[in-house]
Amino acid sequence: MGEKISVIVPVYRVEKVLARCVDSILAQTYENIEIILVDDGSPDGCPALCDDYAARYSNIRSVHKENGGLTSAWKEGVRHASGGLLGFVDSDDWIEPDMYERLAAAMEKYEADIAMAGLVFDYEDKSYPPRRETNRMEREYYRGEELKELWPVLLNDGSFIGRTLQPSRVTKLFRRELVERNLPLWDERVTVGEDLQMVFAAALDARCICQIPDYYPYHYWYNQSSMTGQYDAEYLGKIRLLRERLEHISDEKGVYDFRPQIRNDFLSLAIMAVKNEIWRNHQDSFRQVLKNVRAMCRDERVRDALCCHTMDRLGLSVKLYIFMMKHSLALPCWAATKLFFTFYYGVTSHVQ
């Protein structure tokens, strides 16, 4: 029957699509599964739906808590889980029927602590074709000393957003002790890069990690609101916090100095923060947007990343953007961003 897998599902404002998610987990070919539905203080009909599922299925538990965000929800789910293996599925997504059977088999085959697959971005707007994402690891498994081969490129391989380790927790199966050991390191204040701080810490403690190449069983749902995106005036502060927490994890584990890679990753996100300011800030005047961009470029942590990054595999457009940010050239940044998104997505689109 296999070791029990506890699948933790944080639930918040997904009344219309929750059934699609839960039913895909119930349809798993791996038999020994329990499902922990964590209602994170959802104000819609989700709490009742969770209770209804728990009443109908003996392997489903419904947990209710005050709203505290994604990280607090899945941490609460861990505390209620009874399985020796832990998986995570977000409540607006769904998974293929053999996902956990194949991940569990790979974990058993390689005696791994983490087994990983890829994911598919499925768009509500069918004019956008599905897009796949997976790890950039060259081998199917890394054990013991072999894991050190990953450390120099784990978080950044020298390219823009060059993460060798795909950070999504939802594409992975974890041994329970690996998750429980790191619960104190996963800061609930982090709202950009929640998964990255989790997977990063767990990977550094793993004795063996493995992946299933060319396998994309997880469907990440991009609805119209997530595609359009919302302006986030606090984005730079959020990625500064992420950088701080990743540096803390690196220092706490002490297996390798990941700070240069963390700086590179932060710079990639800072470039995205500037583009977010230009493309999505419709509440401020043009003059104010340029002022905001200059302030972001002159931020102490951004300046450090601009001057000290070690990315040597950047395309010309990113190099140009870094040059403009380094010299606080807000107007050229604005023009380049508008030109790119208008050309790539069309005049009326606001997708980033």
C-alpha cells in the first residue's frame, strides 16, 4: 500500500474551483493518501465545502484557522498531518492522477528525501498556450557528496532568474521530518518567494534529492486576475524581506555561502519590481512613477545588487536594463518597459 502521503491544501476564496482541486487528489492512483484542507479564514463558502468533503470522505480532514496567509496555512496543515510523506497542492490548481504514485516510486527507488516533478501553467485565456517549467538539474538524483555539485548554481546559475532548483513546493514530495525540522525557518511574513524559502531550507538538509525528467503532472492555474496582475507598491520591500530570510537560512545551515546567488536572485526580482512599477502603476502620475523608479534604483540593497552581482550569462536586454538602473535612468527604463510589453503582449494588455 505504501507509506502514507499527507496532501496539504491551503484554502482561501476558491469556492468555484475547489472541487476541481480536491477531486484531482481523490483520483490519485496512489492509494494511501490523506487530504488536509486548511481553511485560512476564507470569507466565502469554502469553510462549508471543506466540512462537506470531510463528512463524505474518511481520508479528508477539514481544519479551520484565522486568516494568516499561505505559509501559515500550510504550516498548520503540517501540524495536523499524520503521513510520513508530505505533499502540497494549492486550492485553485489540480494534478494528474499518477503524480504521487510516480513521486513516491522515485523517492523509494533513490532513497530520497525530496522527489520533484515539473509543472504546467494553464491559462484561463486559451489564446495563451500552456507553458512548462521544471528543474535545471542535469542528473536524476544527487546523493551525499554529490549534492555539493548543485550548491554553486542552486539559486542562480549566472542567468536572469537562473534557479537550478525549481522552487515550487507543490511539485514535490517531502519526507515529513525534513519539513518539520525547518518549520521555524519559514517566516510567515514572506509573501513573495514563500516556496523558495521553504524548498531552499529543505534541500540543504536532504541526504538525497531526485527528479522525474520530462514529467509535468501539476497544473498551475492562471485565471484572468492573476494574468492581468495587480500593482503592488510594496513589492520591493517584500523581495528585500525574502533576501534577508534566504541569507538567514544560508547562514543557519552553513553548508555553503549562498549569499552571492541570493544577491543575484534579488537583482532579478528587483528588475521585475521596476517593471511592475512602470507597467502596472496606474494610480500615480507619470512624473511620480519616474520618481518611484529612481527611488527603487537608489535603494541601498538594490545598489548593492547592481554593483556586486556575479551573473555572467545575461542577455543584452537585461544588461542594458541593469545599466539604466545603475545610473538611475528612470525615463529610459520607462520607455524600454513600455516598448517591450506593448510589443510582446499588445497595446491593451497588462500582463507581466
